[in-house]
Amino acid sequence: MAFETYGELGEGRDNAVWVCHALTGDAHPASHQEGDPPGWWEGMIGPGLPLDTRKWFIVCSNVLGGCSGTTGPSFPHPEDGLPWELRFPPITVGDMVRVQRELARALGIRRFALVVGGSLGAMQALEWAAQAPQRVQRVLALAGPWASSPQAIAWNEVGRQAILLDLERKGTGVGGMALARMLAMITYRSNQEFQARFGRRERLAPAESPHPFALQYQVESYLHHHGEKLVRRFDPYSYLYLTRAMDFFDLGAHPEETWEKVRAAGVRVMAAGIDSDILYPAVEIKELVRHLQKRGIRAVYEEIRSLHGHDAFLIEKEATGALVEKALHM
Amino acid sequence: MAFETYGELGEGRDNAVWVCHALTGDAHPASHQEGDPPGWWEGMIGPGLPLDTRKWFIVCSNVLGGCSGTTGPSFPHPEDGLPWELRFPPITVGDMVRVQRELARALGIRRFALVVGGSLGAMQALEWAAQAPQRVQRVLALAGPWASSPQAIAWNEVGRQAILLDLERKGTGVGGMALARMLAMITYRSNQEFQARFGRRERLAPAESPHPFALQYQVESYLHHHGEKLVRRFDPYSYLYLTRAMDFFDLGAHPEETWEKVRAAGVRVMAAGIDSDILYPAVEIKELVRHLQKRGIRAVYEEIRSLHGHDAFLIEKEATGALVEKALHM
């Protein structure tokens, strides 16, 4: 397991905050000091920032099945030393949290003041509460649902099929993953953002091409750029396993006793939707809150207003930071 | 050019209705008599139906660049007799309408009482008005925009990249097109429909598989079914050229004089949005109407309420039929 920590664990061993990353994130949410490379949640963790390192002990680990240091399908199989690839077993968000709990134990953390994450990270944060309600005081779930919707499964399935098609055609899966990422980027952003940002503008220097399928519009360059960027840092097999784990995610699969324990432990949940999110629409986050409330759990709904769609939890630092601070004091 | 007609052209040669098909449609919108295979708009054309063949002379042709009888990239190149494939020139919706006008001339039609279509068909119907306002009394544009949005271009680009990836990997493009279709099906339907229809239900007989990427959820089977169905009747190169023609579509590219002529000719436009459409959202259809009204053109907005998303113009026969009848009398 790859992980990073920020700040110090206090005497009571209860000032800890677990930060869960999203699909293609890693264990490095923020730089530790000047000169350090920025993280995927830069500006959220540090002295005087929403997750103030003078007060909180922050932990972030790469998820099980990932490709940034924690065991995943690109790791060597113990039998032959070759990568696991499709021999890797299917994993769930529940499995991710089970290994995270082992790490928390090893770090000596008694109880988390907050478990926070967005998207797949929100799923982990909610699963933390379900698995270990005695260990979790508060959860902040950003743009994550009660269960993956069939539409969310459908987007994932198309992305996976691109990777599997590439593998079938004797490729490495990398070209297919670029395509999966291009598709995912559309679902991470919004129609309105693309309209405002790209409109129908063409590229400054359109490629000379014998057919009309060379990149012509700025929005196409944007997608290709993100596709190419991901393949430099991500593994296609991890992409398959992690998206499948998201599909499997369904808090409704927990028995009622689980929720009774969460209620009894007094876990407080804040769930935030994003008004322009098309992947996990705000209406699904409201539904998550209703599901929790129905089970007697203290859950509140918040909304981030943004043009940026699903990715707003990464982009809207001010609004998201305000929610983190609010969640820490709920 | 492949085309079909229904009913008889009257004495005045002005009782004609042109029906424009969408991306993967063809020249067969409806059966001509019992026993005839059903068409893509079955129930809309016939005696006593919204496009009543006792009154109207209805024409539908396969679009330029298509693969159901009209010249397209699967046709033999005149020089070597091999398919045009990527040597086919880029085409636009304007080009499609230009060849349709030749057919209309050959059929002796003086003026169309109505030009109607949905999606790419709506683009053609609107383009008809722009190109030949003297030949078009009324337009009914169902779920088609003023211009393709960057998000619509983005969806198309991902689909095309799947086909191009397949071709690069020495495939026929067919596997890539199945993938493009799977993606497109998500944008043709709605989150709410998938929720109601599939939920998180699993397949009755899940495939045995060594990895968790075999079809497991009903929504996945649905997508695969539609992907496989399309490849039996459609050409991947046509898919490339026709989606690109949709990307190019921008009525704003016509000069102001064009719209002055449309206004002067008294063309009446009805544009219908679908409340659950995520491909060409209702807000974009309202914008189309505003664009036309701003130019002094008689345009009205209607809305189809449906769970089915973009495809509602094919599915909601009653609501769509009512709009056709209303448009014929506006």
C-alpha cells in the first residue's frame, strides 16, 4: 500500500482525517512543502488550509487495484512474477476500505474525525462509515451516490469495452484507455462548460488530413489531450478493475443492522451534490441523503454550484474547502 | 439515391412531404402494405395516420454518405472499383439536402407542404428551408439544434475514435462501430429511463468468466445488443462521415440574406425539444427557435414530454404524430 501523511497524530489519536481519492487519483493529494509536486487536491491540505495540518493528521492511500503503489493488476503475480492483469480478482469498494482499515490500525489511529472523498472517493468514505462506524465520526461524501446508477454503469462499460477491444486487437490496452478517458471527461464536465469554453471554435492550426476526422474542433483537442495525458500515468487493467468496483457499489447491499450500528455510533454524514453533474446528478445525492435519513442517520445535503460538472469537487476549491470546514464542525 | 414514396403527387404538385431520416435510418420509414417490413417511423405514414397517404405524397431518401442505397463510402470508387472508404470526400448536411433537391426536381414536386425529421433529420429539414425557402412551406424539426454543441461533437468524436482505433488495429471498424453505438445509445436515452427499465438488475444468466468484465448487468446487455444489432446493418465508414456531417452542422454559418429569404418566403417552422434529451437538450431547441424568431421567421417551440430521451421522436408515436398533424396545419 502506498500512502502519504500530513501533520501529526495527536495524543488522543483521534485527530485523523482520511482522504479518499477518485478513479485515477493517487496517494498524493497535496504537496508537503514548497518544491514538492502538486497533488490532485492541492490547496486543500496544509497549514491554514481547510484540512489544516497544524490541527489534523491527514492520511491518503492509493486504492487497492490502483497503479500508483498499492497492489493492483500491474503487480507481479506471486506464481510467475508476471503482471496479474486479468488474473487479478474482482474487487469492490468494500475491499478497498478493508485494506485501508489495516493501514489505519498500523498507524495507530483510534478514530477518524472525518473521512472525505469525491466520486469513487465518496463511495469509500460512505463505505468506511458502514464498515467501521465506531472509527468514523464524520463523513463528507462529494458527488458520490447511494449506488451506481445503470447509466453510470453504462458509461463505465463503454470505456471498458474500448480497453478490451484494444487488448483483443493485440494492443496494450493503452489506446483503448485513452478512448475511455475521452468519454469519461465528457461525463466529468458539462455541456454548459464546453459551450462556454470551446463553443464551436476550431483549432488554431488544423492538421492537414486526407479525411475529415483529424482533430478540427477545440473540444476534440481537449479530449485527446486528456486521453494522452492519462496513458502516461495510468494502467489499463487498473482502469478495468476500478470502474468495475464502482459499478458494484451499492450501499443498499448492506443489511439493516449495518445502518443501525451507524446510527447508534452517531456518525454524521454530509453529502454534496453538484448542480451540473451528469455522472452522479445532484438528484442522486439527495436520494443518498434520504436513504440515510430514513435509517435514522444524521445526514445533511449540500450543493456545490458550478459550471464544471462532476469535476467541480476537484476544481471549485473555495466551495469544496468551505464544505470540508463545515463538515469538520458538524 | 435510394428513395421510397407513399401516396400520390396531386395535380398542384404541392401536396408533398419530405421525411428526413436520422443517423442510422434509411429510405424506409414505414411499410407500404401489410406484410411489408416495418420502417423506422412505422405508424406515422399510411391511410388515416398522421402523414395520411390519402392526402399527402411522402418521400424519404437515404442520405448522401449513408449505406442503404445512396452513394456513400462503401460504394465503389470510379477509378479502381474498390470501396471509397476514407477516400470519400467530407460531406455536410448541406450536401445531403442538395442531392435531395435533385431528387425532388426529378419527381416533379413544386413545393413541399412539410419537411420533417428528427435529430440529423431535423438538421436536414432546417437546411431545406435555408437552401430552398420557395420550395418549403413548413418545417417540423424534432430534437435538432441550431448548431451541434461542443458536447455533441465530443460524443461523436469518441465514437469515431473507437472506429479509427479498430481500423488502426487492422480490424474492419465493425467492433469499433459497435462500441460507438453503445455510447450513442446512452445519449439517445435517459438516466431516468435506464433507472426505471434496468435499475441495477443483473442478467438472468450471467456468463461464467475468469474476470469481472463479462456482461453482468441488464443495462450492459442492452448496450451490447444494440451495438451488435447495428453492425449487421450499418457501415463503419458511413458512421464516420455522417457523424462528422452532424458536427459541421451550424445554421449560423448561413449569411443573413439566407434568413431574409426564408422570412420573405413565409416558411413556418415548428421545433420540438424533448424534456429528457441529453444529446440535444430542450434548452438548445428553444435557442434554435429564438435564433429563427430573431431573424423574423415564424417559428414555434413545442415540447415532447418523455422518459425516453432523444429517441422519444421515434418512440412517442402519439405525441410526435400530434405534432406532425399540428405542423401540417400551422
